[in-house]
Amino acid sequence: MNPGLVVKLRPSGPWRIGPDSGARNRVDFIYHSDSLYSAVASAMARLGSLDAWLDATARKTQGSAPEVCFSSCFPFLDEIGFIVPPRTVWPPVPRALVSARVRWKSARFVPLGVVQAVLSGQRLDDNHWNVDGPSECLVPAGRPGPFRTAVRWSAAVDRMTGAAERHSTACLEFRPGAGLWTIVSFADDAAYTRWLDPVKAAFRLLADTGFGGERSRGWGRSEAPEFIEGNLPDMILPPLEPVAPVTGMPIEEPAAAAPVEVAEGAPAGEAPAEPAKPTEAEAEVRAPQELEPLAALPSQPEEPAKEPQQTESQEVAAAPTEAPTITESEPQPEVEAASSEPPPAAEPETSGTPEPPPALESQPQAAAESEAPAESEAPAESEAPAESEAPAESDSPTPTPQPLTPDLAPPTPASGPHWLLSLFAPSSTDDVDWRRGNYAVLARGGRVESPAGSGELKKQVQMIVEGSVIYAPTGPCGGAPDVAPDGFAHPVFRAGFAVSIPLPEVS
């Protein structure tokens, strides 16, 4: 648990969030975390804290978490905060498997309360939700989406010749009461005390100057930002309370059979006289003395009197004094019929049989092999019969030498699922189990915007997108790779620090 800050931005005009393709007639719905970090860094440069900011974040050595990192910006509408759901639990399982009223997979953003409900095992009712097409948000039935996509037309005028060229630019238009919100995560209390006020000042400056593209036209501005302080991850995903699974119909447990009371002096095999005569569907209750142990029951029930012969290969535990009462209507496990023939003698191990895995070899065998002379190629088999030691000219092949038991590696900590809320660029110290989880990769590029030179293409970096779920023993850290063009005046960092929420295991 670490200090956190939620920042809510209410746009006062259109916003331009450029897509990965760079098309002017397209717009992205997420203001990604690397773009937000770049905007905050430019604000820190104007406030005179750029060097200290880079030392605390991008210039951190490998393996050490940055003091401050940001999530991506997600939409909100009034009291509903939307977010990219975990890919491992979305889309959810509807109440009716044949229901197609709500296309859950089409929702790119869902309310935080829906994520908590799905993680706790609840089923969503499709009569209460709709997917807003323009914003791709899952909204309550009858509510609009937080924003829509619009196209603004303008004309470029050549002041020398007077020629004009008309072009269009896509943007986001937000409804009243809607906007974008983001999470600021601090490494510890010391980082929180040091960077809380500078981060707030940077967001206030950016609210006046603008986020994203077309800032020279007044786009990307917002009202005074709202700050909510708290602790992560509780302020985003509170601890889940166990919820009984929804089954549609309550399951009534069968009434427990009353214990059979036998009158004193009555034979052990007789049933009491008080209960009514059972029907054909009911099972006949047998006294415990007439039952045999469950493990010793023969496979053919028509010969109950015949008792199978126990052999060395079929060891049966001693029967308890009182066996549990069972009925004929209950399914009984199948038990292999006992064979009257003695088991075949164990044959010596040859090279044709598969070798046991090294981890399952016993320690005495490993010790015996380690004490074998160097010139002996065959493993020591002290328990094998004498016939197995045949000369080289015999028909039996020479056993293949078995490797010694390797030293067992120390147990590694168990990996847990982590829900990413930002773009993530793995560092060399992140111990991520890439064979598990559910994640997607996004190529991030763009152009350099710096006083030393603008317009050159940055190097592309593959990053894990928001909503991905990765498995790691601890929370992922991430890094900030240098994406500056070759020979550029200074480094250009692409912030790939992870803001993640640990998830409970959901089946």
C-alpha cells in the first residue's frame, strides 16, 4: 500500500488525442500514460524542476521504482468513473448464456463498480446496462456516454499568395459533468511529501495551457483540476468481500437421515419398526455390521458372498469397526476386480523403458551412483536380480546410464496477477511470467518536440497496453527507455512505468 492521488480534469473545450496511425481525421479515446508523463515533464521544465524530476523518475537506475508514476487518463461522467477492465475477466458471463442484448465485448470502458462486481463473482443483468457506441463505454440503461467524436474543419491560408486549403481535424467533445481522470502513484511517504505540491502545480499549469494536440487553437484545456488523496490500491479497488455465487435457484440440501436406533436385544441386521416402509425409489438401509469396507468391495455386485483374494499388488487397509451406512441408490466407485493370480515379478530395468525424471529419483540411489567407480558406465543396481547382469554378448541391451539427481533450486515466490492501468515497458529486473496472464502489445512512436530540435521521428517501442493482466511475484516496475533519434542532442525518455492493481484469483 502506497500513497496515491486521483486527478479529475473537466475539459472546457475539445481535446485532440492523436491516434497511433497519426491520421488527422481519427482520434484516440485514451490519453496514454507516456504522453501524460511528457506533458508533466514539460510543465516541470517551466517550473524550474526538470532536472530533479528526471532524477526522481526517468533517470532512476534499473531495478529501483520511480518516485512518481502516472496511469493513463480514463473518462468519467458525474459520479461514474470508467476504466479499462482486466482482460482476464472481461467480457463477463451473462445471466443467460444465449442472451445477445448487450455486446459486453464491445465495451472498452466500464465503471469501476462493475469491475468490483465481476471480481467478486456477481453476474451482470443485461437489462440494466447499455454500450454507448460513440464512446464505447458501458453505461447504465438510459444514461448517455461521457463524450463523442467530432470533426472540426479549418483552412490553412498562405499569407504570401492568399491560397487556402481546407482540412479537417478530429477531436473529443465532452458532455457537461464529464471529463478525464488519472491516478498518480507515489513510491513511499517521502516521495509523497516531496512531490505532492509540484505535481499539483504541474496539473494546474497544464489545465491552463492544454493537453494533447492543437493546443495553439485552445484545445486540451480544462477547468481547475480536482485532487483526491488516498492510498493505493484501496481507493481504486477496495478489498473484495466474499459473495455467494448466483445460481438462480436456491439449492436445498437433502435432509440428513436420522440415525438408526436399534432396540436393545434386537438383531443387528433388523431395521427399526418406527420408520415407514421405504418405497422402490428409496434405498434399503443396511446395518453397519453387514457392510464390508468400501475398498474391499468386489466389482461384481451379484456375488456379494464371494470375498476377493487380496494380493500383494492390492493392499487393503484394515476395516473400521463401524463402516458408514450407504444406500444402493448412491453411485459407488468402481473397484477393479481382484486377480487370483499372483503379480508378475519385477523385471530388471532396461534401456527400452522410459527413464524416471531426475526430480523423482530417491536420494539413496543418487548416493549409490555417486560412489560408483569412474570406469563403470552402468548405474549401480543393488536391488536388481542377478539375471539382469548379463554379459555384453547377450541379447539384452546395456542399460543407459542415468544422470545424477541435480541440486534442487530454491523455491521461487508464487506469481500473482497484476492489472495494469498504464502503458508498461518491462525492464531487465522485472520478473514477469509471460506464459500466463492476458496482455496485448502496442507500438508507440511519434515525433520529438524539444528546443534542441522538433519533428524527428522517435524510435518505436513495444509496450503492454492498459487493462492487461500479467503475473509476477511482486508489482511490476517498468522503465523509461531512451527513444531519441541517433545523434540527438539529449535523451528522450518514453515513460513505461507500471501503475498496477493486484487482483484476486478468479476462476
